[in-house]
Amino acid sequence: TAENAAGGEIVEETVRRIQESKIFPDDHGLLRKIAYVESKDGTDKNTFRDPSSEAGVGIWQMDKVAFEDLKKQDFIKKKYADIKKHFGIDWNTVQRRDLYKPIVAALAARLYLSRFSVPILKHDKGQAEYWKEYYNSNHPNAKGTVDGFLKDIKSLKEPSSQDEGCKHGLRNPSKNCKCLCEPGYKGEKCDLPDCGCQPSPCSGNGYCGISDDGKPRCVCRYRWEGECCETCPPAPIFGDPHILTIDGFEFDFFGIGTFWSCVSRANDFGVD
């Protein structure tokens, strides 16, 4: 992403890329909220201040102390290889001016949050307290408050007169309710389950539904199994004989000769 890029769409795309990399556990939307609370998605006049400043720099406003601390933590260094693999960024060479780039600033913020063993809660109040305790407290000029955090993110969640809001996500106030969905959901209002199977939903052998624990998962057709309904056990032939076809039909068959169990549509491969 280009230096000094800003705005809700830039933030949402950056957060989406980090989510899809699966380098970090689910943060329940906190990274996206921090961008808006800290710099209004990079539109605040102080977002891209002099990188030599002690204060925060970039959309996620990483201050100098926090940035330098990332270079010292051995357990954080273990994620450098994943960052290089997914984003082509050698974190050993990252300088503070690189925080002008949204993807670097977002990765820095997410790396910093990974320092703490305290889990990130799903509800807004818990996230506001987490942000204040662990993210907005290093620099003496960090004047953020829990109430201020909650007030800011309210504009990300409240629906406008033209929209009913984002069921499982946050909206971009600069683009009138365009939703950034939580992992596992998609659609204009983040109301459709997304099981994440590629290139086709549930491999074309089922559909994406909601499990008993409220999480999206594939509901597979008969005999298909796996996280994405990608495997099907062999069709057995047993007894005198009893046959179960690949597509799930059961019958008994008595006859003499050679019979096909399955044949390709092009008739260039089959099993007898």
C-alpha cells in the first residue's frame, strides 16, 4: 500500500489481508476499531507526523517506545517469517517511517497486541478497556479514555437511515454503511455465513450454515465429510453383494459379467 494512504476503504482492505493471512488469532474487530479511534482511519491531521517524533505515527499511531519494543521481543520475532511469506515485508529492516504505509502500520499494531496473553474480548466495553490498558497507555500524551473509545466506534456500528447496519461486522462511516465483516461472514450486511472454502463454497458438496455453537461451518451432503466437504469415503461393495454407490444409493445386485461402478462424463476413465 502506498505511503500516506488513508480512509475507511484502505483500513478495511488492510485489516482483511491480515485476517486472511491467519498469522494472528481473531481479534474480534479490534484492529479495525483502533484505526478509527486513533486517527479516524488516517484522516486526522497528525496521522503522518515526523517519524522521529516520540508520539504516534501512522493510521494505528504506533509511538516510538512501542515500535522499538517490537524489535526486542523474541516471541514476536517468530512471526517475522510469516510476515515475509504473506506480505513480502522483511520486518528486520522496517523503519519507523514505514509506518506511513497502512499495511506496515497495521502489522505493527497487531504484533504489539500479540505481546499480551490477556484475551481480546468480543464486546465493545471489554475492548475499550483492553485498548486503554495495553495500547493507549505507553506515551505520556496518550489521553484516550474508555468512554472516548466507545463514543468513536459508535459511528462504526450505528446504521444510517439507508442501512440496517452490519450484523457481524463494522461499517465504514466514510462510505455510508459499507460493512467490514468479521471472519466467517460476508454480504453487504455481514449477514451471510462464509465457511472460507475455495475455490467453491464447501467444495460444491454441501452448503455453508451455522453450527450449534453459532459459528459458520459446512453442512455436507450425504457421505461427504471434512471441513470443506472435500472428502468422500470409498463406496463399499460387500456380502452377496450389497452395493453402496458413490452418490449414496443402496441396493443388492445379482448378475454375471462386467459392470461399471462409475464412469467419467468424458467416458475416458471408469471403475468396474
